[in-house]
Amino acid sequence: ELILFMKMRVKFSFPVMKDKNWYPGHMAKGMRLTINKIQRCNCVIEVHDARIPFSGRNPKFKLLIEHKPKLLVLNKSDLCDPQRIKESVNRLITKGEHVVLTNCKTQFHSSIKQVMKNITDIVKHHQEMMIKVLIIGMPNVGKSSLINALRRHFIGKGKGTLVGSVPGITRNVTSYIKVSSSPAVYVIDTPGIMIPSIKNSEVLLKLAAVGTLKDHLVGETVIADYILFCLNQQHNYK
């Protein structure tokens, strides 16, 4: 009842962030190795956090893979408002994106099948014996979790790559990891690669709020305050 009499903020005062190194050395190395691998792959999967479908996607990825078949996987969709994410997906589709919503937290979720179906659809004219897929994306969006979910679902095997709840677990470009036998599909995991420069404070806070940036780089109190503001704006008081 108290909530009814509280005056909620209608505007968030974004703090001025000091210029920090959002692009450490292992990311620069990862980007160079990723560029070398692109030509050897038949398609690319960009994994992004479904809670921020338009914010923080690395523009360098778009330039690197513009001539390759591409699938956008919006992971962690179970954490989204169903109506909001549906509207976001429709917007992305109208822009020509191939989009799949996934929940890799549940390793045998039905969305994992949709990822494989879309892979085979977008490379249907592929003539080689096996399909090679490059997995790219920002840190901590679930790239490794997607690979492990595909492996469990299609070949009944466990982890092919390490996962964690903080960004930066994968620090190197991996060799080919088998995720399916029929069709034969192999993937390459890559380290999460940040945008080299983040000028927009709102984008920065969105990335921090979903765990793409380590908390201490932005400040735990600032992140918590921004999350509270967003929940109040959505009238989510649970």
C-alpha cells in the first residue's frame, strides 16, 4: 500500500563515467583470431542478451560478417517480459535479421532445436561434409552455454567449453567443437568482445546491469540504483 503514495523518478541521472579500459588485451587478441577464423566458417551465430536486444551489440561484428549467413541468438529470454521481447524480435526481423530466442539455462529447452534448424536453413546450399559455425558476442551473454546445450541436445555429451556467471571465462578462440552428428556441425567458441569505446552512459549501465561488464568497473551501487529505476519504470514492484 505504501507504494501507491511514493513518487517514482521519471528520469535517471546518469553519472559521468571515467574513461576506462573496456577492451583488455585478450579481447584485442580474440578479435584478431576471430577475423582469421571467419573465412573458414560457413555461418556465424551472434549471441546477445535478450534483455537488451538493441543495446551494446558490437558494430565491428556487423562489418566483419556482412558477407556470411548470420543468425542472431537472443539468449536468457526466460528473464524477459514476453510481450516486450516479442515486439523487439519483430523489429529485428523487419530489419532482415534471422532471430532465435533461447533459454540455455535449461539445457534441453525446445529453443535449442530452433537454433540447429536455423543453422541448417541458412546454409542449405552448403556443399561441404560438415558445417562450421563461428560463435561471437559480447562477454557473459551465454555463448559457451549455447554450445554446451547444443552438445547435450544433439550428441548427448557434456561440456565442450567452460561457463561462468561473470564475464571473461572464455579468453581464447577454441578449436572446432562438435555439436551435432547429423548434420555434422562444428562450432568455434570465441571470447566475449566488448565495444572498444562506450560513450553513452545509458548503454554502459545496461551492459553492466545484465552482467556484460564486471560490477566494479561501473560501481555496484550505481548498477543497483539503475536496475531499481528500470523496474519502477516498468511498474514491476515484486
